[in-house]
Amino acid sequence: MRLLLLLFPLTLCAQLPTAKPIPRVQAVPMPHHITSFQLDGRELTAMHFDPQDMRPFWYPIHASRDISLTRMGHPHDPLTHSHHNSVWVTHNMLNDLDFWGDYAKKQGRIINVEVSREGYEDTDEFASMRMVNQWINAEDKSVQLVEVRRTEIRPLDGAKSWMMLIDLEFTPPQDKPATFGATGFGLVAVRMAKSIGVHDGGGRILNSEGQLNEKAVFRQPARWCDYSGRISNDEDGFAGITLMNHPMNPHNPTAFHVRDDGWMGCCLSLDTPVEVTREKKLRVRYALWVHDGVATQEQSEQHWKLFTEMPVADLWPMKK
């Protein structure tokens, strides 16, 4: 019997010698406009891009436990902060339209219009998804900006430590330029789980300058900002996310808009507007380092350096 069990895998290979190994990291299309990013069949995060939503977003965010490090909505103001969608890309002042909130007088929406056949890539090292979104005026449906977005999930130490790389390119649809106005709201934001927040859970905010919590970190320039705290009552039940700004982005180091109530954002244009034209597209790059435990300053800095040393992704691979 033991000999038969040992020979069983060899028999299968003999039956189907053309069978290929399954990539460890996969971007798996799911029903209802969802793509699940999985490591060895377990979900790390998922991209939600239902055209009925106000904007695409990533949820959940899992480290080694099946507990999301992020949440949907503000824990104390779920109605007027319904736009706090786990991890999301948006801005509250593009061409005088608000893409940030859900109930603005001049409302903008971000609508997915394409996930191409070549938009998915699965490997043993990473999985990626490329999509095209339109930033539109919700009232007259006019396109204000075209966005190409690539999400890459790259495990570093299994689910205990992994990166989400976010590459974005913005182009106006016509000759008229688009302007991201001066504001602290946008471009990448994270709504942490309630138990991780400083106010509700006794968590901790730390930036690259060694500053701690909202009072010291709020709107201060930094290379990265980490939010860590408890996600379970186990002795080692801690985890967090380091949000990273790439040196190629405008205004680096950039301001981080961070609150003790559990959210952090990386500002694109806090004090200075950013104009985008067809001749001068806006190309930016961000990363999230998702990790078990409470990250030290040295650990977050090390992973920020790793991020900056990675090759910048090609958003147009089919043009080669």
C-alpha cells in the first residue's frame, strides 16, 4: 500500500505530462466585478470595481490571520464617511469636482471601463491586474480624466509580509488640461480596522521621521507612514500597514494626512495644484507594506528602500 501511495503522483504525471505547475500568486476573476488576489489559494486582498460603486477599492487586507486590517466606513460616522472604502484611490478637487465624498454638490465618480485580456498576470513571485478607469462628472457623465491602474501583489514572507504596488497614469481625454487642486484629501488612502486605530484600539502611527500619532504626524512630510495595532486578543495578535510614497511622485517627501481615528492618506497636492496635460501625463507610484506585528522604524524604512529599488512597472506592456 505504501509503495502504491508513493507511486501515485508519478502515475498522475505520466497520465498528463503536459500539466504545468500552478502559480503560487494569482489574480482570480470573481463574480460581480471582483478580482481576488490569492497566495496558495488564500485571499490576501480583492479589487472591487462594480460600475455602480462610486469608485474602485481594495478589500479586505489580510496578513497571516483571516481578519482584515482595514474596514469599510468610519467606525463612528458611517453615513457621511461612507467613502472610506478600505484602501482606495481618489481626490476631492479635480477640475472643481469632488471624487472623495459620496454626497458632494459637484460630485465626481470613478468608473471602470476596461480590464483587458492581457490585464492579468500570475507567477510564483507576484500577481498583477491592469485596468482602465474614467473619472467622470456624475451630473453630465463628461470624462475629466482617464486613469490606467496596475495593482501588483508581491509576497515577501508569505502572508506575514507582502506588498501591494499601485501604479497610476492619468491623462486628460482631450486637449483641455485637468487640475488636481490643493487639498489634503487624495490620492491614496487607507481606513484601518477599528481595533488598530489609536483612539479606539490603542494602536500607533509612526512616520519615516520618527514622529508618533496624529498630533505629530498630521500633514507632515514623510517618505512613509505606518499604522499598527491589535487585530486579535492573541498574545501576538498585532499587524499593520505601511503606506509608502515613491520618490518619482510630485512633492516627495509628501505630506501624510493621518488621524488617530484610524485612517491615513498620502497627499498628492496638499498646498500646490498638479496640472495634467496630454503632453505631461501624471505618472505616480505607491505601495502598501502589509505585515504581522508592530513595525519598527527600521523595518518600515527597509521596506520603503526595497520598494524604491524595484523596477517601475510598465503600464503599456503590449506596446513593446
